[in-house]
Amino acid sequence: MEIEWSPLAIERVIEIAEYIALDKPDVAMQWASNIFDSTDKLREHPRLGRIVPEIQEDDYRELIEGNYRVIYLIGISKISVLTVRHGKQLLPTEELK
């Protein structure tokens, strides 16, 4: 299955990595790498993540990577990574469109 990153999801990864890099540049690079590596597993196992608790729809799922949630949607021929959020942040539903 193809994995497609939304512009918002990419923007979030960059913002979070830049924030982490203020104190620990090496950790920031490793964090970003881990995020992308974790989503690569979805090619073979799209239902690897849990159902997003706020939505409770089977095709909306999330991977937990450290303190962050990678929210994605399983489609017919692709997986769309919608956003990346800190686990303590509320999930605005407009980010899932």
C-alpha cells in the first residue's frame, strides 16, 4: 500500500523536530526518523495502529511514537497520514479532513 503524507502532517513533523532541536539536535533527527520508520510498517500492516479514541471509526487509526500520535486514515489503495500530535494535545477534528 502507498503511504501519502498530508502537508499538515509534514508541517507538524518539521515543527516538532525544530522545537526538539533547540536543545538536542541529534535527538530531533532521530525522532523524525522514528516517525517515518514507524509509518513504513503500515505498508504491510495498515491496521497496526489502534482506533483513534476520539473518533471510534475503524479506518481512522493512530500509531504511538514516544509522546506523539501519528494519525492516519486507511483508504482503498493508500494510507493517508493526516497529522502528528503530542499525546496531551486535544485532537481538532478539522485536522482529519
